[in-house]
Amino acid sequence: MLVYDGVKLLDVAGPAEVFAEANRLGASYKIVLVSPTGADVTSSIGIRIAVDAAAATERAPGTLLVAGADRYPRTPVPRDLAETARTLAVRGGRVASICTGAFVLAAAGLLDGKRATTHWKVAHELAVRCRASRVEPDAIYVRDGTTYTSAGVTAGIDLALALVEEDHGPDLTRDVARALVVYLQRSGGQSQFSAPLQGPAPRSPALRKITDLVTADPAGKHSLSELAAHLNVSPRHLTRLFRDELSTTPARYVETIRFDLAKALLDQGHTATRAASLAGFPSYESMRRVFARKLSISPAAYQRRFGTARRADG
């Protein structure tokens, strides 16, 4: 595992615990922490991590895991860190990143021509920095050949379980997952964890008027013809405005705002039927279809995972 100052502690500890638990059940992983210089590093929360060796002195790894850090989506990856990752990857077998560790792989040229993912908040930034890669923002983890990338933080556990299953099969891996009280394979993608829609405001005042109207009252009557009438434009013209500025349609925009509101209502403890009504969906079934399409899970499954334990009034 390649670590460095500012590394997210859970990106290191989560996968390491998976491999350690696998060892208790019969596997034989050897976990070695390396840094570019061999010096100990300080994690994102200030806890010092003891390093076993400098990367240059470590023999070829069977699997290289690169942990993430909050700083590298915001700043360029240092050349020495990228070079260290490239050198270890060339010498080793599988290469994997946890969360924003994908930015280190990208800086090292290890994602060129490959599919990849990272934390949903910074997936767009990874796509901008690594145009030679196809970033899949909703994936929990992605395998492309011998290169693996995972989503945010705890998705590193999902990735580690996948690696253990590749090495030792599903039975041992299932026992590891049970011991750690985690899913062997999560349903749905990263969208179920993401925050509500917070895209840039439209450039044109006319379109901003419509998006503000929908956001202020998601449950209102927002058919294409009614929205167009607010601006005294044709439905075709309004559709063109949405496509040009927001890369979506008016109907999809309204649906997304209602979907975000429904998630928030479910989080607060409202029943699925009540959430559908308050969010403006014509019926529970129409809301369920949207959840299935966007998250690959039902509203009930979403609420079991994220809803508050305290029921909302009404």
C-alpha cells in the first residue's frame, strides 16, 4: 500500500482490515506500507502511520494499492509521488486505487485508455485531468484489466473484498464480509450517496426563472407546456434552452429535483407514499421507477440504508 502525508486513514485501514481478516480465515496476504522516501507519514486526521519501507527498496508487489487524500483533487499530484506509483505499478501485478488515489494513478499515466472511478464529488475533476480515461462516476469500483479503481472511502472495502474473491473465491470472501458486518456486494451505485443536485445556475435569466420556479415548488404543475407558458416561449424553444445550457430536458430536470426532494423526505422518515406525494410524483410507482433507474434500488431499500431512526410527523 502506497501512503504519503495527508493520506485518508480509512483508505488505508479499511482495505487492510479486509486482507487481515482474510488471513485469519486461511489466506496469506502480507501487507506492506511504503512511502516515496520510506519516512513515516501523517494521515488526514493527524494520526501518524508507521511505514515499513521506501518504495524503491520494496520488491515487486503482487498488488499495489494507492490510498487517497483530500488534497489531490484540489492540487496537482507531486511528481515524486506519481513516479513512485508508476515504478511500483511497472514492477508489480494488479494496481488499485482507493477513492481519490485514482488521481495519483492518473498523474502516473496508469489510467490512460482505461475505465475508472473515484469519489462522486470529484469524478468530474478526474475526467477533466485524465481525458484519456473513461470515468464512470456512479460505479462503486471498476476493473479494467489488471487496473482497479474504487469510489469514496468505504468503497475501498468493497474493492478489497473483490480482490480477495478473485484470489480465494466467494466462500472465504463471504466469511470475511460477515466478520466485518459489510455487504459482500452492494446494490446500486454512488448516486445513492450523493448530495442533491447542485449544478451551476443557467446563464440565461429566462432559464434561471424556470429552474428557480421548479426548485421552489417541486410538487407544482410543471409540464412542458406550462413551463413554456411562464416564459411566453414555445415548448420547442424551452427544450432547446435546457439542452444547450443544462444538457437535459425540462421533464428530466423536474424529475431530478423531485427525486432529490424525495430522497430528503425519506431521510427524514416519511413513508415512501408520503414522500412521493410531497415531492410531486404522480404516484408511488412513478417514484419507484425513478429510484430504480437512478440508484438501482427501491425507495424502501434507500430508506433502510439512509433514513433517520426517528419517524417524521405525518
